[in-house]
Amino acid sequence: MIYFLTMSRLEGAYEQVADRLNAMDARLNSMDTRLNSMDARLDSMDAQISAMDRQIGELRQEMHHGFAWMMGGIATSWVTTMLAIFFHH
């Protein structure tokens, strides 16, 4: 009789351990799903940042090009004005 009680207690303890392990497994699966979702979001954000970086680079090139043309125009105007002043008399 004592043997039967001990065995039933052990079986009950094993069931509790199995239930706890199953609950832990479910939580780990949930965390794994969340981490995969976060990884996908980070990949998306990385792609967006790369696209923004490329666009900023293009804007810098356009600004540099426009600045060069503006400086050329200013230099031409200045040289023309100086030549007109020097050769006027």
C-alpha cells in the first residue's frame, strides 16, 4: 500500500514537472516568435536607413554641383566687373 502511495505521488510530481516544462516551452516559443518579428523589423529599418543614406548622398552631390555653379557665376560677375572698372578709363 505504501508503495502505491509513493508511486502515485511520484506520478503526480512528474505530471507537475511535465506541465511546468510544457509551459516553459510555450513561453520560449513565444519569445522566439517575438525575436523573429523584431529581427524582421530591424532588417526593414536597416533597409530604410540605407535608402535614406543613399538619398542624402545624392542631395549632397546636387548641392555641391549647385554650389560650384554659383561660385562660377559669382567669379565671372566679379571678373567682368573688375575688367569693366579697370578698362573704363
